[in-house]
Amino acid sequence: MVEVPSRNSKPYVVVNFKAYREVDGAKALELAKVCEAVSQETGARIAVCPPSVELGYVARNVSLPVFGQNADPHAPGSSTGWVTPSMIKAAGAVGTLLNHSEHQISIGVIEECLELAKGCELVTIVCANTVQAAVQIAHHRPDYVAVEPPELIGGDISVTSANPQIVENTVEAVKAVNRGISVLCGAGVKTGKDVKAAVELGADGVLLASGVVKAKDPRAVLEDLVRYI
């Protein structure tokens, strides 16, 4: 049975596959299987976000929590080309990302998506690029807020080193709005020490992508990422 991400539990490592060539087609499941193996061997809590076209395929073939990379603010119906929260749920995913810095949406659309996602019992991770954005999002009660300074995404310097204050300040600000919301951090997170630092700064886990997806040895990177949690 898939373990649904929950609050007040071990830190989560959420791996966003993005649209990298390394996860085209069947390679998305191959990477998800690597994540699954590391999770089973270490007891670490890992979730994956494959491309939308592989979402159902991955969700049917791994026991990890699987998330969509985005959802559109549409209910079932005549909405050609949109990915609805109900589609994501029906594909076997447990949740969805929203508002990633590479796919930003307005606060109004975030609110619509959150309501539809809640109606489908999807877990929601909403990205924010500033403390102020995180606070605004928190008022709409997502399950997770993930703070990611866009200038550090895909880089070699972790947010926990380059801007630890944004992690601490986001945790404090979000918890002031709603203590039930968990906080993730991302951008440049690539090592176990980065994850350890994130947790020490108050985060409930990390959201990362290229450090795993583009690694020559994703298993070794994952094993290092979870070594301290």
C-alpha cells in the first residue's frame, strides 16, 4: 500500500523529475524504481513527481507516493488539454505540486486548484519563491509549502548554505498562519548534508530535482541524501 505523506512524521525527500530527457518514456519508471529501492532499504520517506504523461504508469508500478507536477483549475468536463485534479487522482497519484517556479500560477488559480484537489483527497505541495508568497499561500491551507529561491534552482549551491534565513523565516511565518502546514525547502539541494541542514533549520523535508535526475548514479546520490534522516 502506498504511504500517503502526512504531517508530523519523518522528513520527506520529494524528487521532481521535471521534463528532463533522463526521464523520457520508460526511464521515468526506472528512476522511480531506484527511489523505491532506496526507500525500502533505508526506511527513508521518498516521493516522486514524474512527467504527467507517465504519471499513471509510474503510480501503478511503485509503492512510493507519486505526485503530479502540476494541476489545472478545471473540474471534469469539456476541458481539452488540461490536467485536472480528478485525472491525477484517477491515475493513482496521491497528490500534486502546484506553482513551481518553472510553472507559476496566480494566487487565484492556486486557490481554485487547492479546492479541487481537496475534493479529490489529493495531498498538495505549493511552491513559493519568497517568505511573503509562502504566507499568502498558507492562508489557503495546502498540506505543504515548499520554499525555493528561483535563482538557486538547478545550481550547485544549496539554499541551506546560500540563504538559510529564507528557510527559517518561511517555517516561522507559515507556522504562524497555520501550524498544521508542513514546510519543505529546495533549490540546489544535492547532498545528505544539505538535507540535514534543512531539517535543522526547521523544514519537514526537501524538494529537489536535478541533483538526482541528472546524476550519473542516482542510487548513490539518493543514499547520500537520506543518510542523516
